[in-house]
Amino acid sequence: MRILRIGPLGITTHRRTFAVGLVLLVALVSVFVFALVTGKADVTVWDAVRSAMGVQVGAPADFIVGQVRAPRALTAILVGAMLGLSGAILQSLTRNPLASPDFIGISMGAGTGAVLTIWLVTATSLWITAAGAAAGALITAALILVLSWKRTIVPLRLILAGIGVGFVAQATTQYLLARMDVHDAANALGWLVGSTTGRTWTHVQFAAIAIVVLVPVVLGHARALRTMEMGDDAAQALGVSVGRSRAILAVASVLLAAAAVAVTGPIGFIALVAPALALRTTRSAGVALVPAALMGALLLLAADQVSQLMPADLQFPVGVFTAAVGAPYLLWLVWRSSRGGQS
């Protein structure tokens, strides 16, 4: 174990976990700088970094970087981090690598809540849409919990209930789109594919507030989460309030996913893949929350950059790109699980 001390605080972590987290952070900063300087307009690295920090350096950096590239890249980073963290919490709580907010229907429920809000409220803002997304996600999560509960959460029932509720949420969304005004339906449909295009500093601020509020709650219960992976009886013997901790972490995971959906729309597979890659690279015996968040941020930002670098007639929203890349991983995971079951 390696102990890091920041002022009066002592943070205990495995040496490899710290090294992997540092590498992910360096890679994330590198891709972020690349995102700031890549495009048709030539901007130097120094001007791009200063413009992203709010320093006025003159045209074209002030507009292209300060108002377009920087908000889009930061949105991808923050949303990716929220999705990676949300997926890591759910996978740890259920002890199932398939448990992620997009796969078990929570993201679909958040999308339904947001679309319903757009339909019912004439003048919607990001905050109103976020409230609708949070309500939809919480209701969906409650339904999944009720359907999967049998004295405790049954992982297989959780997955099956999530898939079923997710299909109901998707059908509800399609019904709402059919009833909406053509203009509103087109806007909602464009948002539902999951995209970072056109995101502004308002979206960055909202995502940052969600992270500032929810991440300390998650990290404050990180020890309880790791302890509960040993089993409820062992956790209770070590002084962990299992029911309270599980409820708080589950709500935090749902709200992280809902906030991500409110900002960019549903983006698939980041919450599924990022925690698994974080565990594989850190070789951690338990959940790796910070590496999962960094991995999610890096994956979404890199995917967004790859989608932008494609020819203009082949470019598509990052949500479509992550689904195309993540689906083979899901198939591999199912195949690997079946092989393990046979052995």
C-alpha cells in the first residue's frame, strides 16, 4: 500500500492504482489539449490553453476555442466521468459486470423523463430538463429495485427487470415523440442520440455542479462500498450500515447518470466499459472509483475526437459512435461469462 498525505489528510491506495490513475490523468490532459487545437482554424497550444481558461487572446481563439471547442471537450470529460463513476457504483453494489445505467434502463428512464418535460413545459431550460431526467431515472430505478428484490437484490433479476423496464421507457419515449410538435420532436430526437455538439459553458457548469455535489458523497462512502463487496454480513461486522450506505450510493449513481443524460442525452456503453477497464488496468480486488471516472472521461473525450476527425459525410454523434464500439465489448463479455459458466 502507498500512503499519500495532502495536508492533514491521508489517502491510502495501492501503488498500481495510483500509477494507473496518474497515467489516465496525463492521457486525459493530453487529449484535452489535442481537442483544443485540432480543427480547420489554426490555434497555437498556448493560445488555446489560455482561451480555454477564459483569458482573452484575440480572434480566432476567443470564439473557436473559448466558445466552441473548450465547452464541448469539457462537457465530454465531465459527462464521461459521471458515467464511469455511476457504472462503477452499480457494478460494485450488484456484483455484476453487466450492471450499468444504460444497460439496465436507468438512462432510458432519464431520457423519458426529460422528453416528457420538454413536451409538458413550454419553455424548458437545462435545469428543468435535468429535473425531469432525474425524476425519470429515480422512478425507473425504483421500479427495477422492486422487481428485482427478493430479501436482497438478485443480480440476474436486476438485469432482466432493467431490460424490461428500459423497453417500457423506450416505448414511452417513442409515444411522446409521436405526440409532440414536429419542431420539438426533432429537437428531442437529436438530443436522444447522445451528442456533445453545441454544448456551451452552461452545460459545463451544470455538469460541474453535479460532480461537486455528488462525488464527495460517493467518495465518502467508498470504504463502505469496498467493504460491502465482501458480503453484507462481513460489512456489518466491520461496522458498516449496509442498508443506509447502499441506498445513498444507489441514489448517487442514479443521479450521476441522470445528470449526464440531461447534459448530452443518453450515451451508451461508457458506464459499462469504463469500470471494467479500470479494474483490469489497476488489477484491483475491489471497486476502483477514481480510475473508473478518469477512464470514462478519457473514453468519451477520445470517442468525441475520433467522431469529429472522420470525413464530414461520415461524422455522427458520439452516442452512436460509443454504441458501435461498445456493442462488440458487450458480446465479448457475454461470451466470456458463458465460457466461465461452462468451466
